[in-house]
Amino acid sequence: MTSARLPVIGPATPRAGGAVSSALGHVALTLLRWRVDGEVPDIPKMVMIAAPHSSNWDFIVGVAAKLGMRLRVKFLAKDSLFRFPLGFLMRGLGGIPIDRSASNAVVTSTITEFQRRAQLILVIAPEGTRKQVSRWRTGFYHIAHGAGVPIVTAAFNWGERAIQIGAPFYTTGDVEADLRALQERFSGVARRDASP
């Protein structure tokens, strides 16, 4: 079995964990037969969008990659996932519970958090669900634009069993045009339900 390939993380990128958790993540990716293609930008702040979100396995693969690369990330997830018994684990992995009925408050408070911190990688699934959708939720976009940070794409390509990381994308304020450009980066990426 070939060892999972992981990119080297630069000094400006938020880091966490140690040798043990990194080895655990690396072994998990290897056993799952996944790899990470591309480079995580060496910048201190970014919104990373992970798509397509087609399986609960996406989360497990993503956590393994995070541990293996020693990335310090935060992610937003629905508040129901933070109840007993998963709450402690979700928070320990960087989870932030959100109430989906108050989206404007989430965007505003997250922008403030970006302004307050020297480093922050926030991972968001723009689809907001495991079902295939025709339109993404736009909260991630407004967070990145309001905070003045780039969006980095992380495509979960089940056909290749690879997380494909793209170059930083800087928003222009033209939401529709920017969303089209971002979605184009996921063109040809196989969902789990479509992979062999």
C-alpha cells in the first residue's frame, strides 16, 4: 500500500498538533487510500470551501488530512451535531456550532473573528447539505469578502480519492460572477454517490 501524499505546510499557515496526531492522520489517509493534491497557500487567513459534500466520509477524510498536515482549522457545523455525545469531539476538532436560522449573525460574528485573530483557516461546505444542490449557500462568500481574506477550494474528488486544493481566489464583490468562477473549479469532480 502506497503511503498517502501530503503537502508541506509553510510557516505562515496556522498549525496544530504534533508528531503523534500527524502520524495518525497520515495512517488514516493511507488506509482510506486518499491523498492531498496541490498546496495549502502559505497565508495566515483564508476561507476554505470543501465540496462536493456527498457523504459523512468527507468529514472523516477531511479530519485525517487536517491531522496529517498539522493544520489548525475551524469549521462551522449545525448546532445539533454538538450535543452529547459528539459535542466534545466536534469542539476538539475545531468545530463551531451554528444556528442556521440566524445566518446574518453568523456572517457578522465570523468576520469579526477574522479581524480579531492573527491566523484563521475556516472550512465551510458551501452546499450546506450532503444532497446535490443547484445553488450554493453564500455565507462563506460574504464572510471572505467582508473579512478581506481569500477563498481556497478543496475538492473532495471521490473518483481520484484526492482532496484537490486550489490557488487562493480573491473576491471582487460580484457575487454571481465569483460563484460561477469558484464552482468551475469543481467541474469534473466526482461525488461519492457517482464514483465507482
